[in-house]
Amino acid sequence: MLLLDQIQAFDLIADTRNANPMSVISLQPVGNNNGQITVSGAHGLLRQLTLEDGQKSHLSHAPQQRLVRDPSALLGCLLGGALGDACGAPVEFLEWFEIQKRFGESGIQDLQPAYGKLGSVTDDTQMMLFTAEGLLRATVREHLRGTTHTPSIIHNAYMRWLLTQNVSANPYLAETVSDGWLIADQRLWARRAPGSTCLNSLQSAQQLGAMAENNSKGCGGVMRVAPCAFMPYPFTSAAQAAHLTHGHPSGYLSAGIFADILARLWQTPALSLAAATHSSLHEHRDKVGMHETYNILQKVLELHHADIEPNPELIEAHLGGGWIAEEALAIGLWCALSAKDFTDGVCKAVNHSGDSDSTGLIAGHFLGLLLSAHALPSEWLAHLEMRDSIQQIATDLCLVPHQVSLNNRSEDTALWQRYPGW
């Protein structure tokens, strides 16, 4: 049964970030009150960004100035995460000495083949895309039907991902539907080492929108929630999305903090990553079960302020392997804070004994947003699997909230066909 008329207890947690839908109508460059980007202008900007590889970027140069709620930053965030995932995929299950043995003393420093080709993404990026699809369907449903329950819609999106993983469908959930454009992408129908908690939770769920009752805090919840940063109530929606499969507070509250930090950076371009992290921790520190996530991220800030840079040994000694949510978030954050450029930060995040694709993805999300799509390495993007679908999702996250507010009947029909509200 779909929980459209029920309020989860978690819905009552205060979340002041991004209470209103994003404003692409008036995107102001910092220090410039004249420049605005219309909806059509934003679409044009995204189209230009997604169709042009551009010249090779070295991020030792200052990145282009970001706008408030910059479409290029949103695109950079999603593509950057996928690039980090692809970089970490070949070494996900290797110890550091094994990585050195295979790729040299410095470890992996470039995209290498995984799953038979260069630029392959894993279940992390797959589930990130389905999170975004669920958020977009919930937005369309609320506009066209006047009611929605976002966790239920996202849960149904995860059920569609489950169908792609060559496992038996959940027999309790007859409502699960396999429509929409995303699941039709045959590249998603590939099993890329999906997490057992995600699979088991989705297969055993008996109601869409019901939160998981297990005690797992694996990183499978935090790694998929970046799109929540660009929609209303990022902390709450991300924590709920992770809680659908991961029942331990550190498993879902780490996801909430991750999306909240991204949202702060997107909404306030002048904010540094360290400042955004501090602000997010300060606002959410008193939530029940937050202590593990709070403590490890505070440790990361202390290491950063002491000018201690991450390396494989220090990552393992201070933060662990990243197999659990708060560790994965902490590793990705520390590497992003210390990054000289995008590739430097991502390579730091994947070269350690642990869950390299997830920590690379998290660092890539942070750095892609901070540096924007212009700054991503074109030689990596040229090989990125599913790049076009990621770009489409980024465009829709920018435009759908405003398209649904225009009350254009022809556009409404097109949106409903693209994102059926279920």
C-alpha cells in the first residue's frame, strides 16, 4: 500500500534548508545584480554545458564564478559524483597494498576499466538516478493531483531499480510500476555489486514508504541522495530516502547531513565547504542518533584546520574504510576539503582500503558542485557511462519545479508522460 495519507514520525523533524522550490527564474551572480537567467536561459545553459566537452580544465586556476542555485553547479555535482564512482569502481574491494601492486606506488590516478570498459559506474550512480527520478515524480504528482508522499514515490523508484538487478521482484508490492524513461535505459540493467542491505530491504518491504527496521548503517543510503540537495527540504528528504533501506540513525542521518551540506553550497556560492559543514552540523547536532556522524565529521574539520591532508594510511587510521555511512561521508569530505583540483580530490578519495567507489562518488559530488561542470576533466567525461542520462536528470531537476508552476496544460501532459506520478 502506498503511504500517501500517512505522516511518518520523521516528517516532523525540522528542516529549514530550501523550504521553497528552487528559483531558476532569477539566478544572480554574486556581486552582480544585473544578470538573470530565465527558465529557457537555464535550459540553454545546461544544453551548452552538456553538449560541449570544452577545453581541458586544470583547476589550479580559479573556477568560473558560481551563481546562486547555479545550473552548472547542479550538473557538475551529478556528473562529478558519477566520475568519482567510475574512478573508484576498479578498486572498490581492494586493500591499499593491492591497489599499489596493480596501479603503482601512487595508486590509481586515472580512469581505469571496470566491468569490462572504461568509465563504468556502479550501483551508487544507478541508485542516485532513481532517487532523482522519485523526487521528480513526487513533484509532478503534487502539482497534478494535489497530494504526494515523497518517501513512497522514491521507494517505488527504488523498486524499479530492483527490477534492473536480476533479482526476484517484491511479491508484496503490486503497486510497483516499471514505466517512465529511466528504467527503459538498458544500460541500467546491469548488476554492479549492489549492496546487500539495499537488495534485502527492498525485497522484504511490505509497504511503500515504510521505513526500514533493520540496524544497518552501511553506506548504501548516503551514496544515493545527492539529488535531494536540489529539491525542497534536503535534509529530511535525504534522510527519509536512506531510511527506506537503512534503519540505523547513522545510516540515514549521514545522508541527511550530506544533502544538507550540498544544499548550503548550492544556495550560497560564497560559502566554503568547511563552513557549510560546520553550519550543517550546528543545525542538526541535537537530532537523536546524530552523535556518530557529528563526531566523525568534527574530526574531519579538525584534521583539515590542522592542515593534515589525507593519505591511505591516515584515512584508515582516523576514519576507517568507508563501508558504513558516516565513514564514507567523512572520507569523501576530507578528500574534497584537501583537493587541489577535481582529479586530485577524487583520486585521494579512492586510494585507500575500503569502499572506494562510494567515497570517490561523495568527494566527486562535493567537488563537482563547488567547481561546476565547466571544470570537470573532459577526458574523463568522454568515457563516462550514462553521461547523457545523468545530464537529462540534471536538466529536469533544474526545470521541472518551475514548469509545473506555470500551469501550462500541454507542458503538464508532457511532464506526466515523462514522470508518471507513482
